[in-house]
Amino acid sequence: SVPKQAAAQFGGLSKALSKVKEVHDATKPMSLDEEKGMGRTIAGKLVANYHIYNNDELTRYVNMVGETVAAQAERQDITYHFAILDSDDINALSAPGGYIFITRGALALCEDESELAGVLAHEVGHVAGKHVVHVAAGAKEATSHVNAGQMNDYLNKLAGFALVKIIDQGLAPGDEYDADARGVKYAYQAGYSADGLERFLTKLQAATTEGKHSFWTRTPPPVADRNSRIQKLISDQHWGDANRPKLPDRFAKETAALHG
């Protein structure tokens, strides 16, 4: 009958509209609350796995340097948090929402404050560029309808997907180059020597060649390519001021506990 046909057509249209809404919701940009929630979940997983290095003075110092470079970032809609992971591996990593970590091993490899600033500024660059947020978009598309009761599972799924990319597969080379460029800019604008990240990467390459562990060199792009781009950026922007502070003495004093 006509009424039955109309009902069937209406039902088909309703399902189609529902599917359109589902796709639309799945591909909407991640909200700031979602980003912060995913970042907290990733940070929790990192802390549970590596544990925090328990040294209040050194943590205060890392936060001071980190906040100095983070103040130069384009994104100021979040609060940046910095912590030290209790690991000999030479790593630094960031989670959405402003959660940034550096390992004891990476701190010990630095020789001055400008290198530490360059490493932390690189991670701030990942947050400012929303690189991990964009990576998580694939998992978000598969989780279009999330009610309050499902939120923890949803955030765990996004966090797990993002951590695999960060640690095991690495971010896209373009994201790393972008974070390098942003980081060099932030460090320079904060008053540091612009080549701190470049000098750290050179030492990192040597250390991993000798057997140290770091996912920074396990995944692309190669250190040589990154440093070549950093050198060109510094040259093009005329950021090669040799008198810019590196602060080796202050760094040595503040990190003495690592070598004691």
C-alpha cells in the first residue's frame, strides 16, 4: 500500500540522515575537552609505565625552562605541564593538552640549558601543531557516538592508538620537521641559542650508534635530515647569534643530582 511504501521510504531516509550525522560527528575536529582528556589518559599510561623521577628541585628547573619556551608558542589555550620520566633511555615526548615528558637519559645527554630548551621546545611544537591530535583522528572516526558512560573507553582507545604511533611507529616526517622548526623558533624567541636542538640531536645520534636506546632515532626522519633543515632555518632567519646564552654552568648545577 501507499502508506507502507511511504513509511519504508521515510525509514530509509531516516537511516541515511542518521549515517550522515554519524560521519559528520566522527570527522568534527577534536574538541579542547577531548584533547585534554586524551592527553591526561596518555600521560597516565606513560607515568604508569616509566614512573616519575622523584626530584622536586630538578622538576622545578625543567618546568622553568619548559614554561619559558612554551610562552612563545602560538597555542596559549592550554596549560603546559613538564615532568621527568625515570628512564635511562634518551627520549622526550608530548601528549595532547600540553603534557610534556623528558627522560633522565635525555637530561643527562644535554650539556647546557639551551639544549634542554631546544628539546622541550620541540615537544611544545608537537602540542602547538596538534600533531598527535591529528594522528588520533583515525580512531575518532571509528567512535562517532560517545555517551558519558563510554567516555573512559573512548579516551583509552584514542590514547592507545596515539601511543603506538608516538613510540612504535613515529609521527610523520612532516610533523617532526614542523616541531623542529617551531622548537627552534620558540627557543630563540625565549632568548636561547637557536642551535640547542641541533647540538642535542648530534649527540643523540652518536649515543644511539653506541647502543643507547631512543625512539627518536628508531623512526624517521634521520637526524642528518633534521639537522640540515634546522641549519638552513637558522641561516635563513639570521638566528645564528653566537652570543646567545647556552647556560652550561646553571644547567650543571641544577642537574648535578643526575650524575651524583
